[in-house]
Amino acid sequence: MSEIKVNSIKGVGSTDAAITINNTDGTCTANITNNLSNRNKIINGAMAVKQRSSSVTGITGSGYYTADRMQLVLANGGTWTNTISTDTPDGFADSYKLDCTTADASLGADDLVVFRHVIEAQNLQDFAKGTLSAKSFTVSFYIKTNKTGTYVLELLDDANSRQVSKSYTVSNTNWNRYTITFPADTSGAIANTNAAGLYVTFWLAAGTNWTSGTQQTSWGSITKANRVNGLNVNIADNTSNEWLITGIQLEVDNTGSGVATDFEHRSFGQELALCQRYFNMHADGTALSTIGLCGSNGTYVFPVITFPVTMRAAPSLYLVTGSNYFIIKGGVSIECQVIAANVTSIHTMEIVVTVSTTSGDCYMVRTNNSAARLGFSAEL
């Protein structure tokens, strides 16, 4: 029997090993860039799930507007339209697009425009952050914008008051994939809970209170002025500015190579279920039966809704309501108002609906306006 003994295997002309072999126990580490499952810590990185809307105009404040799990954070910084766009790199159907509609060319010291994704702490345990075995973080993403220059990507561990930032340069107006690897952090263990564990933050504009220090490219304590030093663009400075992103991936850099693997495409059903842990749109539009048979005491009905997946925490109501937006159907149609959550858990919510009815009768709650919305939010 013959055998080959090597320490590593490299491609011709490559300085990095494709396979590294442990001389003691024979195990190996492979630098693989093909599709392996459960690598991506970002939920909805391809912007496929958009339960709230596909387009929102006149945005001047912070919130989740279109793509699930993707948050726009504004402190002044102009007015925006946010759409899910079909302008994408090959292999993707959707991107998150920001269009500036009212410019802010002179930012105040504390102003900012930020796009971010918040990751649940218990989903980050394999980074071993806060231990001697800590792993580095590799983030990859596709961006297209007319506003070229130097941008900043930040990882923020707010619970431990630690952060790290790195710059990247957008040099043309095409779709490009960018890869940034952040070092391991042997301080500040991320708790194994359902709270916020990591903020992945794309800085698009920032005032001097955020930029006037020295960029912290290794993990350290949070100093506000150091967080975005290096940013030299203001995406809000002109109404011609637009910014698109898709294919966001954060993965454990197990090999230490800093090489991003291919984007992990999950099925739409998988991605939707992951999103519904944080937000579930129960009814969107008109003539939708939101709740089945429910009893009345003459003034209120108390329907119970079961969520399609277990939510991260007991959610709050997400409502868009107005005159005659909701009705109850019994023998006749009667206007009602969904007003509050009465009893809620991670599995179900009992809702209070006001209406003048006959005590003891059963009714069905239905939407009655195309703008009506009823959902449940347990966002981080």
C-alpha cells in the first residue's frame, strides 16, 4: 500500500493552500468557495422577502420599509425613496435601492445615513467571540451606485461596547462584489440569547461627530469619533444619488484566508420563515379574512391569531388602519377597529377589536380597504 504525505496542497502559482493538513491527527482544513449550507448569518441577504412593501416614498426617519430584516437609519440626511429593484448583478432577482429625493449637502455634526442588519445573538456562537478560539468575520456584498468614493462598513457589538470598522472603495458605477474580513475578537463574548448580538452597518453619510477620530480597524471599545473615520462620501448630497445593494453575506472565516464563499441562496420558503421570526404580515390589502370565528361581548371581540413560526419575542401589533379599514362579518357587515394586543406570546396573540354587536354571537374579522395592514413585529 502506498501513501502520500504532505502538509498542504496549493494551486500552481498560488501562495495560499487549498487544503492544509494537520500533521498530528491527519485532519484537514479546506479553503472552499462553493455552496455549503448554513454559512450565511444574514437573513434575506438577496432581498427576496418584502412583506411590508416593494416601494416607499418620502422617507425621512428610521425604519424597516421594504426588504425584511433590512433597516434604514436616518438622522436628518435628506428624504428618500426605497424600492426593491430588478437592477441586479447576475444570479440575483432583487436589490435594495435608495433614491435621494431631497438632498442634504451640508450634514450636521451628528447626522447620518445608515443601512444595517441586526443579527440575533444566539446565531453567532460559532464565531467564539470573547474566547481564545475566536474566529474572524468575512462579509461580502454587491453594491452599485453613482456616488463613487470611500465607504465604511462597521461591525458593532453594542452589548459589550465594542466595534470595528473598515473602509472600501467604490471606483465605478457598475455592480461589483466586495469582500471585507474583520479580525477575531477575544474580548466581549456574545451572550447566547435572543437579543441583538451584532449590527452589520453600512455607513453612507455621517457628520463630523462620527468621522473626526481615527478608524478602529481592530476590535476595541466604542469611541464615537472613530466609528466612521475614512468615509469621504455623502450619499445625501444630491438628488441624482442612488445606492443599490444585494447578496449580503456574513460568515465565519474558519480557514483564516479572508476568502468569501459563494453567496448562499436559500429557497424563498426558507427565507420567508426565517424572516417571520421577526416580522409577520398577517393581512395586506382588502377583502382578506384576517381572523376566523370569534366571540363577542357586545362591545369587543377577542380573536386569537397563531403565528406561522415561533417569533423571536412576544411581538407588538403592526397596524395600518383608518375609517372602515376593518369590518366584521356575521349576518351583516359592521365596521370595527383593531385596537390593541391583549394577551401575547411567541406563539399567539389575542387581539382586542371594538365593535357594536350582539353579545354571544360569532364573527369573522375582514379587511375592507386596500391600504389595511395587520402584522406582528418582534424586530431587534
